[in-house]
Amino acid sequence: ICVSEREDLIKSFNLLSSKDKQDSYLCGLISVLPVARRRPRGEEMDSRLREHSYEYKIRLRREDLPEIKVCLTAFISLHGITYRRVQSLKKSVVETGKAPVDMRGKHLNRPHRLQTETVNSVISHISSLKGRKSHYSLHDTGKVYLSEDLSISKLHEMYRAKYPSHSVSYESYRDIFNNKFNIGFGYPRCDTCSECDAHVAKTASLQLTIFNLNAAQYEEKSKLENENTSMGVINAVHKKKAETFYNRKRQSKISAMKTPHMEAIVFDFQKNLPTPNITTSDVYYRRQLSFHLFNIHVLSTRESVFCTYDQTIARKGADDVVSFLHHFIETFLPEDIRTLHLFCDSCGGQNKNYTVFRYLHWLIYGQQRFEQIHMTFPVRGHSYLECDKNMGLINQKSRVEIPNEWNEVIRAARRKPSPFHVVEVQQDFIYNWTSYFKTPFKKKCPFQTRPVTEIKFCQEHPRTVNIRTTYNGQWESYDVIDKAFIKGGLEIFHKENPHLLYDNKIPVPRAKFEDLQVLKRFCSESAQEFYNALPYCNYNSA
């Protein structure tokens, strides 16, 4: 059994959703046999004779030999289980003929269990909270979001103040909150889909008009009802397309967890954080220094990397995006990954542009880094990604005086499954990729980028890229290499590194610099020195 087969075996086993399913799977690999031969080491009357013999198997993804017999030690090691668990499974198979049922947490011997009246008071208290639903749920999941100022701990304190006679621990309150309600904190995003908003507004208007028509206006009423039905069908198709994107992302995540040489990532810029972030009312009237965050989230492991910098270090263009992706691939992505799936929004100035496409093509053919790259874009307005969930974990109300202090806030924002990785961006790894790719690629992108929903790069087709404008449509192939370089092979690509994009720090507008000089009065001396040293220029754009 090779290493990849062992990894695939234990990964598939751990993906089973419950202990009962795992036990059922393991019992199917254990065969109970009669004892073929007894060889007691002492007197037979004093020896403990076995009543049964057992045979163990493992299942592999092989066509010629899907099941292989192994010893008990190998069976335990390959599945990552204990000897005691195997003994329990064998006993259940012999006595009942089936896998045991997990009875943990199902017994009734609980003398300190909360009374029904107390439980009902907790449920009543939580039910009284007013939340709102997320636009990004394509189905009615029933999940509501409370204010980001609240937490389970604060709700427990509010409950104790309202019901002083009821003794409920924080753990019990949290257990009821998590198991009986579908509630989150902090509304995920405030922007909604313009097409869905227009549909809701027009549908409400049509229904009101239809309601006010009398029986004599039958033809007009019928016409409006047909229009309302047609609009509903169009909006249902729109939401179905949005759902398809999330299904593709979900499938890529599962495939990346099961396939050793494949990975899927999500990336996006997040909301700019203001610096200094202080409580004085003057910040409402003054411009602050912008702190940028570019998040790359690994779907299979949930690891997350934040590239952070203030507005004097870099901007938020295509060259910056490619530089961050390149740093992530070189630093964080394992070298044995050969297939890469990417998901991001359709922002033309950042993600969905010819510079990014040329970079991905260069990774495959110029660098021989991957065999295939697949990039998928969502429907406009339905682009809620894991990056947005990560951003919601960051305490944006923390007191921060200088940009570097945000990095510590981000590092402390998550503990499980792992803390956020923070890359403090420097200008020495941001390159001018747009200029670098002037050769050997065509000067102008041979296809319109805006309608693209999926784009694919394959090692088998070094000159072309494949795109499609619908999630299930036909692939179209386009040649991106200039004719003058067609016969050059790998020699057509540059051997040297691209030039740096920035020579010096980017100056802030003078008006913002003056506002920061006012706000620095509320900061420490070291922070004041930082703001004094900021470069600025005389133009006054934001």
C-alpha cells in the first residue's frame, strides 16, 4: 500500500459524518470466523480459549483488488483507531450481528438537569431577540443575525438580569442557544443584488395593482398576472445560477479534501480598515489612513492568509492581486499541488482581467507549476465567500493607533482550526506583471472578460485558454500567444523576474495628511511620529 493510498483511506474514513457511520463501515470490514486451530500454551482446562476468529480487510480505490486482507495492527493503524474500539466492534458483531449504536449523551441519569420551566425561560428570552435574515441565503434557512455588539456571554448576562431566580450556567445557556436556534452575530454584508431588489420592488407594485383592479378589468388583470409570473420565472433562473456557483465551490472543496494533488482557494479584498481607529468624535469629520486586507482562504484545510498593508505601501489593482497570489503560491501552497481551483468575485480592476489571466497561463506553461487551473466567478450580487466570513471574525472596533496594530488584531481574531496567517506586505514583492506579460502574449485580450463565468488553463493546450459564459454552456477556445512567438516553446517567456511596481512609498493627499495631523493628538507619541513621517502630495483626491 503506497503513501497516497494510506492518506486517501484515512481521509475518506474521517469524512464519515458520525461515529455510528464509522462503526458501521468498520464492522463491514471485520469477518467473524470459527476457530480453525487451538494451541493453548498451558493446560487446556486452565487456558482462556477463544470462541471466534476474526479477519480484517481494508478498502482501496483499485479496480483489480478493491479489498485487501490485513492484520489487526495494520487495521488499527490505517484507520487511526484504538484497540479498545476494535474490541467493542467485534463484541457487537458477535452478539447482535450489527454495529453498535453510540449512546453517548443519551442516558437519563442526570440529577442536575435543568428544569423544563428554566429551559423554557431561556428559550423565551432568546426568542424575544430581534434579528434579520441574510440576503445571501438562496434558500430560506431560517438563520437570523443579531447585532455585532452582542455575544452569547452578553446575552447570558442579560438573561440573569431578567430572571434572577433561575440559576443557569453560561455553558447551559450556550448549549440551548447553539442547539435550539440558528442565530449568528454581525450581519455578514449590507450590499444586496440589484436584480433581486428590483424584482422584489416590481413584484410588490404589480401585486398591489392587481389587488386594486375590479372584476370588470379582467383582461388587464390577466395581463399583469402573466407578467408577474414571467418575472418570477426569470428571478428563479437568476437564483439558480447563483446557487450553481456555490455548488461548484462546495464540490471543489470536497474534491480537494479527497484528492492529494488538488487544492481550491477563495480570494478577495476586504473592507478597508480606518487608522487611527479611536473613539473620539473627531473621526467622523476627518479622513483616516486606509488599511487594506487581501484574504486568501484554502477551502480544504480552512487555513487563511491575510496580506495587509496601508495605502502608502500599495494599491488594489491587478498587479497587486497577482503579486499576492504569487507570494501565496510560492510560500504557502505545497509543491505537489498540480490542479488549482480559484473562486473570486468579478471585479474587473482586480480579479477578472487580462493580467490575472496571463499570470495563470504563465504558471502552467511558463513555470510548469500546475497541470490545470480552473477559475470560477459568481453571479453579480451573490458573491458571499469564506473571505467575508473571515472578515466578520475581526474585531473592527478595536482601538488601533497605527496600521501595524491591526495585524495583531487579525492574528488574535481566530484560534480554530488555526489562527490567521498575516503577511505584512512590503513593496519588494509587488511586481509590474502587466508590463512583464507584454510578450509573448497578445497585446489585447482576444475575448470579452465581463461575460466570462469560468476560465480554464490546461498544460495540454499551451497557446490557448478555454472560457464559457454560462456554468453549463459550451467551452470556447481562444489563442492568447502572439503569432510572432508561436514556435518559440518555453524560450518565449522571460527568464528574469519582473520589475518592482513601486519605487517609493505612495503619498497620501494633502487634505488627508492634514486630517491625520489633527487625529494624531489623540494617540501616543510613537503613533504621532508615524503620522509625522507619512509622505504626502498636494492633490486632494481621497
